[in-house]
Amino acid sequence: MSNSTSGGTGTDTAGARRARGGRERLVVIGGDAAGMSAASQARRLRGPGELEIVAFERGHFSSYSACGIPYWVGGDVTDRDRLIARSPEEHRARDIDLRLRTEVTEIDVAAGRVRARDVDSGAESWTSYDKLVIATGARPVRPEMPGIDAPGVYGVQTLDDGEELLAGMARARGRRAVVVGAGYIGVEMAEALIKRGYEVTVVDRGREPMSTLDPDMGRLVHEAMTGLGITMAGGTEVTQVLTGPRGRVRAVATGEAEYPADVVVLGIGVRPETSLARAAGLPLGAHGGLLTDRAMRVRGHENIWAGGDCVEVLDLVSGQQRHVPLGTHANKQGQVIGTNAGGGYATFPGVVGTAVSKVCDLEIARTGLRERDARRAGLRFETVTVESTSRAGYYPGASPMTVKMLAEHRTGRLLGVQIVGREGAAKRVDIAAVALTAGLTVEQMTALDLGYAPPFSPVWDPVLVAARKAAAQVDAARG
């Protein structure tokens, strides 16, 4: 690394700006979606002669799709590099000094500098900044329990994690896998392991998988998982990872049973990676994420921005702060940060919590609030569930679809939608996402001019059928 001394440490003070010919320096911590989107956007607005950009990434890769890792592990994506949107060389060709395998270990806010360590050599140095972007992402939940660090136990947060898992699967002697956690990552990894020929058990504290759905909708996912050959052990919690004579994982234990395992994958969820920010005294919210304004500027700090999985965002439906770790948000927030750091102005208004996934050919989607979210926000609501089809019922290939909708009591404001069905089901949630963002009522939704033809939809789209039913229920509640 630059600016280091023979003793392994160095200092790059604010006075070094003069040595840079008066150029400002933007330092980015984190080389994935939010960080490199910010760096790239700032570079579009300001050339190398005006702005020096230095980005630190502790892993081997930059600008990749973490969401695609289960599909790479499962073999749907055969080449790891297809998940990489922009290589380090491409970033460097645009005069972004991207330093891989370099971990930032300290932020000195008062002095305007960061300390970084070369992961391979251990050499450390300080780098000053005029503007700082924190895009440290999230870390997988790894519960403290006996055996959790045993060989054969894997997380799946980064491409490095994916490579380690695939290598471990190649070394494993048996074909039994246990996935701990039944959220998006857990369910997607379970399917990936089935495709690799593993006997798969998913263990989760919830009775039904996909806690991002209400339990009645999660039950539909449970049925699909069973049909795929996945064993779902719900309503129980892993207490220990059991190891064999050589220290490698052999099973996981709950309070009631043991489940044999040659491979264990952790899909319990993630938390904001904000240890650096916390140590630097930057403001964190109730969920542990950095707090920012609409310009993604860290509250109380003029020249520090943060985005991606390490921040909390405004929920436009409930009006509360949430931690919603999704790549869609990270890329948008990076664009906003890069615009502002590059001298422009942009804002990120908030989210409605839209997400989609699948199990085999079953598509799963949600946006807005679940029942428990609405209760937590102090909202009274009506709920309806309708059964419909993806196409006109008489058209070949029509498949069943279940739509659940929440509407605010008396006002009829749309609060949330969950959809489970086959082909064409998941992306229908985008209709609801737009309606939520616009603050539409379910009655207003019934008048939406959606596209119709028998190969694509019934004459009344399933989302509008749910809106009609919800509107009637709200009207009845008004008395």
C-alpha cells in the first residue's frame, strides 16, 4: 500500500492535499454495490484532475451480485465471473484506485483519515480523506454455540464464501446438508443443495419458512419445499454443531433431535456491519445500522456518507426506520451518494420493502407490511386473501396464485401485499410496490389500467381482485 513506512505504519495527513495539486480525495470503504456505485457515479461527475478516488475492499472481488450466489452454487450459473458486474481492472481503468485484500480497521473522524491493513502482508497505513463513503455491508448472523466454527460450516455472504462452500462440498465425503434458517438465503441455498444431489434439512425457529411472509403464506412455501424433497424442521432451534473425530461437522443438534450433516450452511440472516462506525462514534439506529439523511449523508457529518446493507432506511408505509439489506437499495443509494460526493444533489426517499424469491417453480413475493409489522406500527387494518390464476383460466398453462392484501382500516390505504404462485406471480408485486409508493388506497387500485390478454392475465388481474375484495371489506368496516 502507499504511504507506509519501513516500520509497517504510515501517515497521510490532510496536508497531503497540497501535494496532490489541490485535488480532493474521496475514500470508499467497501468495494461492492453501494461503494463502487458511489465511486463510479462520482467519477462520472468529476474527472481525475479534480477528484482522487481510493476504494478499499477486504475481499478478492468487486461489484458482484451476492444475490446470485445460490444460483452459482446450484449450478444454474456455471461461471463465477458472470456474477461480477465490473472487475477491479475496469474500475482502475476509470482512475478509481481500488485496493483489494485491504481492510479498513479504523476511522479517525477528527483527523479525516482511515487506517487500512493489507490482509496478506499485515502492513498498515493511514490514508486521509476529504470525503468518506462507508459501504461496509452486513455480516451474517453466526450464533455463539459449540462447534459453530468447525470445518464444514459455511456462510454465504460473499463470492469468497461461495468459493469456500463449493470447495468444501467437493471435499465432503457424504451428501447430507443442513441449512440453518429458512429466510430468502436459507430457502434458496436449500434448493441449490438439492440440485447438487444433497439430502437437505432446513432448521428454523419459525413454524413456517420465510418469516418475511405471514405464516399462512409461508405454509404454501413449506408445501413447495416438501414437494422438492426438502425436509423442513420448523419451530425448533439449533443449539449445537456436533463434530466427528477429526473435528469436522457431523450433525446439528436441537433441543429435540439431531440432524446428520456433512455440510452446514448458515442462512439465519444478517446484521449491519457497523463496528468501524460504532468505534468512530458515528450515529447508529435501533437496528444497528448507520443513520443518514435523505442525501445518504451520515447525520451530523457533512463529508461522510453511508449506503447499502450497513444503513437503516425509512419505511414509507409505516414511517419507521428499518434495516432492509437488498442489492436494489444498495445500488440506488450508491448512485445518490456518488452524485452528492461528486458535487451534485440527489436523495433517497425510502423503501416499501419489496422482495422476490423462488423455490423450484414456486414464486414468492412481498411488499409493504406484514400483519405483525402493521400491529407494531400501531395500525388497524383489514386483510383479504384471494385465489386466482396467472392467465385466463381457459388459456393453456394457467397456474394458481394466492394474493394476500392488507389495507388500513377505514382509510383503505394499501399497507402490504404478499403473493405466492407459479409463472408470472412474483413480478405482479411491482404493481403493489408502485401503489404503496404513491400512497394509493385499495379502492383507487381497482381503477388501475393494467395490461390484459389471456396469455398474460385474467381480465381482472389477481392483484386487482384482491384490491376489490379489500375495498369492499374497508367499506363494510366504515359501517
